[in-house]
Amino acid sequence: MSEELGQMQPRAALDRDLTHLKEELIRLGDQVNSALAQAMTALKERDTVLAEKVIEGDQKINTGRYEIEEKSLSIIATQQPAASDLRAIVAVMNMVSDLERMGDHASGIATLVTRMEDLAGLEMPTGLSIMSKMAQDMLQAALDAYAEGDEQAAYTIAGMDDKIDTTYKTLFRNLVEVIVQKPDSTSIALYYLFAGHNLERIADRVTNLAERVIFLGSGQVQELNPEPDETGFN
């Protein structure tokens, strides 16, 4: 009986640590989504104080990523996880990397705000608000799918990414038209275009999260939204 108990205790400790990893990843995802929401509010309102807050907060997201990676490596080194456990740990390490990069993109949008302070004219295009809402919804959906192990929801996220890509193409064309017709607005139009690119890249990385949810369930790595080329403006 005592031997059986000794075998159960390491398993219980491993399960506990894996649960903590999962919880920490979801918290990091929530931080990223909050940073994105704040960055877009700063962009819309030209709020440089809020933008600086997002930029400063990016270091906390970076630190969160490295702490989760260190804990993941420690579990591998000390607890002899089984194959299914290793899959969960590898998925976490991949996902936190994507979350950290999303934080960088949110910080990139905030940085644009600090450079737009003295530029007049051209309010934030509606397309950016649409893209931002979709990106935030995608990220929340991916975190929920991960928390619940919902592979079907993960597949649905790929369709959401298609809609963001379509919106970005329209935004791109509209802003190019602004640049042609109103050369004085070129700088601010380019900043909005860069913001759109950051949102589009966030959506791509959310799709990566969805792929990892599927990997956790099936053990298969699937590319949900392969892109035929880098530009996509066909």
C-alpha cells in the first residue's frame, strides 16, 4: 500500500504543476489581450500616456514568458513526464512564445501612438477598430479553447483569421488611396497601416495557439491557415 502511495505522490505533484502551468499561460494571455485593448484605445484617442503604459507593461509580459518556460524545463528535468505530459509542456512553451510576440505587436501599436502625437488629420480608420475587435475575440476564443480542450473551437478560429486578413486588405487599399489623394496625410496613413499589420500578425499568432490546442488533443500538428505568399494582396 505504501509503495502504491509513493507512486501516486509524484503523479499528483506533476498534475498539480501542469495545472499551474496552464493557469499561468491563461493569465499571460489575459495580460496580452488587455495590452492590445489599451494600445488600440491609445491609438484611437491619441493617448500617449496610455501608450507609454502599454510599452512599459510589455516587459512584464516578457518576464511572464520566461518564467513559464523555466518552470516547463524544470518539470521536464525533475519529474520524468510521460509522453502525453511532454506534449502538454511543449505546447505551453510554444504558446507562451506566441503570446510574448503578440505583446510585442501590442507594444508596437503603442509606440506608433507616441510618434503620431503632432500629426494632424485623418481619424483612425474604422477597419482598425474592426480588426482589433476580431483579434481580441480570437485571442479570448483561443484561450477558452485551450482551457477546455475544445478542438472544434480551435478550428473555428482559423475562419476568424480569414476575416481579419480580408479586412486588412481593404484597409491597405483604402489607406493607399488616401496617400494618393492626400499626400499631406501620408505619414499618419502609414502609421495606421503599420498598426493594421501588427493586428494582422497578432491574428496569425492566435491561429498558432489554436494549432497547439489541436496538437494537445490529437498529437498532430496542423497548419490551419497556410499563406501562399507574404503579401496576400492578390
